[in-house]
Amino acid sequence: MKFLYSLSLKAKFVFIGVLLFLFVCGIVANQVYTHTLVTKGVKHIMDEPIKAKITTLEISSDTNYISRLTRNIMLGSNYDKDMKKFQSRKDAIEKNFEKYSKMNFTPEQRAIIAGAKKNIHLISLINVWKSSKADVILPPRRKDTLFIRYTKLRQHHLQMRRECISESL
């Protein structure tokens, strides 16, 4: 304190001015930091549902494309080409389910997603895959029975998949 008493009036004002300047800089730095945190938090809260919707729409699009590919196989298109596309879409669905695991969901939403992945992805994709492989073996004169089998087996699985995906929306 003796230090302040020994300073001239001009030096005291400079010292007080420097302290006020540092205090204001500290307040501004704190406000900028707080604003950055709030902005990131709001952006995260706003982006998460949008990312989830987009991922769900991508899965839905991929399942519809798989349905189209299985109809192509049934109608006798290029099996190897369609199966490569089938595999790429199947891989895309798996990646999209992995995206879900990185998102913040409530336990109820996580249960719906896990159920959709278990029921749809593993069971119906494998059934469609095996059935598509079996269709190529059929002789051309027996391919007329494919449509009946297709509507009973594959359409049921693909429709079940679509319903689970729409539940997760």
C-alpha cells in the first residue's frame, strides 16, 4: 500500500486505468468463451436430430433400392452386377446404423434402433440375399413362380424393414 501513496496523482490514474483495462479484457474474454460454448451446444442440439433424420432417410433409400435389385434379379437381369450393388447398399446400411451409435439418443430411442437393426438388417437382408442366390439357379420355365414367392417372402421382409425404419423417425 505504501507504494500507492508514494506515486504521483498521474501515476495513480495510469495504474487504475491499466487495472480497469485488464478487468474489461478479462470480461470480454470470458464472454467470448461463453458465447463459443453456447453456440457449439446449440449447434450440436440442432444438428443431431437433422443428422438422425438424414441417416434414417438414407437407410430407407437403400432398402428401397435393395427391393428394386431383388425384383431385377427375379426378372432375370445381370445377377453379378446386381449383387455387387446389393452388397454396396448392404454395407451402406451397416455404416448408417454405426452412425446411429455415435448420436445422442434416449434409452427408448436406442432400443428402437437396436430392434430395427436386429430385426430388419440381420434377418431380412440375409433372407433376401439367400433367396436371390436361389433365384438364379431356377430354370427359365420355373421363373413364373418367382413372383408369387417374391410377394410372400421378400416383400414381407422388406415391408417389415420399412415399418421399423419409419418407427425410428
